[in-house]
Amino acid sequence: MRITSVIPISIFLFFISDIIFAQQIIPLYNSALDCDFDKKDRIVEEGGSTYIYETKSPEIWYYTSENKESNKPAVLVIPGGGYTYLSITNEGISIAKWLNSLGIDAFMLKHRLPNNYSGTCKQIVATQDALRAIELIRNNSSKWEIDSNNIGVIGFSAGGHLASAISTKGKLNINKPNFAILVYPVITMNLNSKTWTFNSLFGENPDPDIIKKYSNDLFVDEETPPTILIHSNNDVGTPPDNSLSYYSALRKNNIPAALHIWEDGGHGYGLAKGRGSIESWSKIVEEWMSMKGIID
């Protein structure tokens, strides 16, 4: 039997501080936000994993690597959860630890969740937070001894959609990442195949013109960063067609790109420990980052 409990974030952070081991928890904004009214932090523990269902204060959780050199690479980590929650154990903290082992500083994004908003706020809150996170990391790169030209993003599922959004809509040298790692990402939004992420982002009866603005494969251009895409053929929740469409758009725009599709894995596997051959995805990404000069 699994026990589910809701824990206030202050108490939660106190009790699992040894697990999080973040050097800093950094607010994204210094003032109240237009779309936020009576929001709270709501965290759920279930089956040994932690999920954030509502965000009062958007933040980045900073995990430093043991890399003592200046001009380190950094990566913004965006967990998935269908824009309804953030899967911070499976697709956040564990990913930050893996990146740290490669000498990369990691920042896990605790962003606002579209499912908790209505009207135009549903579409803009997550993207605003992700763009602000990249800008904040870049603006503080000297203080944190990070290479401002070597800041990437990794996103899972809906987090992959958000990572591709800032890759295509961000501004160079401000809030656009320098490279992207998209793991079973949601990319294309389609009225004929409404997904969990789609419903959280648009609600009922969305305007088709608004939907098109969030199909990120349509916005790839010559300024989109080099990207590696990871997917499984048997992913039912987010079919690999999503990665295929983004990869095709990258190729059309001559953007360096890699695409790896495993037969097994399904969806939501994080680092995929003990999940079959898909477990090798992190090694493939490590090799890609080395080949691109992101890490030594």
C-alpha cells in the first residue's frame, strides 16, 4: 500500500535537506507576479517520490558540482509531470546529481504549473519562469564561475516541451540556452490528439491559433541551439513522433542535432535504472556533450 501525504514546503525542505543538498534555493522574482492570486506551495509524497502540485514562489534549486575550475558548464533541469505537477525526485534531484558527477552545475526549476491557472496565464507562466531562470543563471555566471556561453537545458516530457519552448523563443545571449537535451519531450500540440500536457496548458475549447503558438517544432530557426533528443518507441503517453518532428525541423535549419530512439523504456523513466537498454541514454548524452565540447 502506498501512503500519500501533503507536506508544507518549509517542513518538507527541513526534513529532506540531506537529500536535496542544494547549495542555494534562489527566487526567480523579487516582486509579486501578475498571474498569481492566493497560490501556495503544495508538495505530495507518494510511493517514495516527491511531487510539487502547486507553486507559490518560482525558484531555481542550485546544485553545485565538485568541478573546481572556473567557466564550468551549467544546466537548467526541468522535471516533467504534464504541467500538472513536477516530478522532482525522478526527473529533478536525481538528474542534478548525475550532472554534478560530470562536473556540471545544475539548477532545478520549480516553475508555476499551467494546470493551476486560467485564461492567458495558463500558457505564459511556465515559459516566463523558464526564460527567467536561464537569464538569472547567465547574469550570475561570473559569481558562480559558470561559462555564460555554456548554459544548457534538460527537460523531461512536459519539461521537454518547456525546454524546447525556451530553445525556440528565447533571445540569444539573454534567455536562450546554448544547448538542449530533450528526454521523451512533448513537442507538437494537436486538437486531434489531446494529451494530459495539452489539457493542462490549454483547458477546454482552446483557440486553434493559440495552440499553434505552442507547437515548438514550428519555431525552430537558425538560432535554435544544438539538441539531442531521447525517446522510446513504445512511449504511449508521448509518442516518438514528437521528437521526430523536432529533429526534422532542426535538420531543415542546419542545427546540429542527434536523435536516439530505443525500442523499450515507455515513458517517465528518469535515469531509467533497471529499465532495460534505455538505461544507456545518460551515457549517450554524456558522450554527446563531450563531443560537442560542453564537458571535457
